[in-house]
Amino acid sequence: MRRAARAVRHAARERKPMSIIDKITGRTKKAAGDLADDPSLRREGRREEAKGEAKEELGGAQEKVERKAEEVANLERKT
């Protein structure tokens, strides 16, 4: 159980910096698309930003799962 919890924690930690990078990249592409009046670049930026937000939400969900798994493990130890 502990190994699985560590794996979830590790995955969440790795996902967070990547989500920030994706969001920044997306915003940059959207701005560049606005400046260049390029709709395809704007769309690409929106997709990249959405991908970053999805990764961030997934990381948050994984952290919740890890906390619940730890609670269950603690309850099992007490009984």
C-alpha cells in the first residue's frame, strides 16, 4: 500500500511543473496568435492551456487519492 501511495505522490509532483509549463506555453501561443492575427496559433494555445489545466486537475485528484489511501492504511494499522 505504501509503495502505491508513493507512486501516486511522485506522479502528482511530476505533473505539477508540467502543467504550469503547458499553461504558460498555451498563454504565450494565444498571445502570439492574437498579435499575428493567426487563428490556428490561438487555437493551439487554447488547447495547450487546457492540457495544462487538465494535468493540474489530475494531479489534485491523485493527491486526494493518496491522502485517502494513507487514511485507510492508518485505520488498518490501528485495528
